Amino acid sequence: MAYAEINSLLLQSEIEYCAAEAHGLATGLLCANQHANSAHWLKELLSAEQSLSHSHSDVLVKFFNITRTTLTSDDYTFNLFLPDDSQALIKQAEALQSWCRGFLFGISLTGTSVISSVKNGREILKDIAEFTKLDTDVEGEEDEQAFMEITEYLRAAVLLLRDELAVSHTDTVH
């Protein structure tokens, strides 16, 4: 699924989240609770009086399920859902901020205190919170390199957090 396609669908549905923030929200929910479902995510995306057409709902459910699949895959196919390199770096940086806000919101929705008990949980969330404050007035090769390093760090940090939370959940179940 293309970023522009999901972003356009969200705009058409009058959802206040951009595609990056919606993906961050889904990722946060799924990291904290691997059994989270698309209905919970959609409920958070929509205001109380909003509804989606069946076709839009189907696309968003598929998007959520793809996020789950890539996040839980052993082949590390998970990536942040951001505008591609053909977009201006400033747009990519703004989307990164939105992704981080969505992720933190998704984590918070689970109401889980498990985050604080995992080894790297607080540190990772602190870093992600800092990334919501990034300067988006960016351009040039040096800023592009920094952006790539941040996105790779985030990708790895999210996968680490997911793994630690999965182990933590397993430990509390047994």
C-alpha cells in the first residue's frame, strides 16, 4: 500500500490522522498488545460521530493487518510508514513526527504498565517522545543522512520493544 493512497483515504474519510500517525498508532497498539484488533484501532481513528464506507473500512483493516504481519515477521520487513524519498525531506520529517506521536498514543491506549518493566522500554519511549520535537526545517544531504539514521533507529527500537513486550507478556501469562 502506498503512503499517498492511505493518506488520501484518511482525508476523504475526514479522519484527523495522517497515514504516518495512523500507522504509528497501529504499531504502538500492536507492540503493547499483539492481540489488538483493527476494530479497536479504527475506533481510535474515528470520532464518535464518524463512520467509514465499507470500501474504506476494508482498506484500513487490510492496512492494519499488513502492519501486524510485518511487525511480527521474523524476516524484519517492518518499516515506518512514511512518504517516500520522492517527497520533500520536510514532508518526510513532519510525517516522522506524526508517526512518533501516533506510536506513543497507541502504546498509551493499552493501559499497560508492562512498558516500565521491560529492560529498554522507558529509554525507547523517551527517545520516541524526543523525536516528536524534531526540527522539521530540514534540507540537504546532512539532514537526509540524519533522517535515515533516525528512521533506522526507530525501526530497530520498535522491533526491540515489541520483542521485549512479547517476552514480558509471556512471562506474566505463565
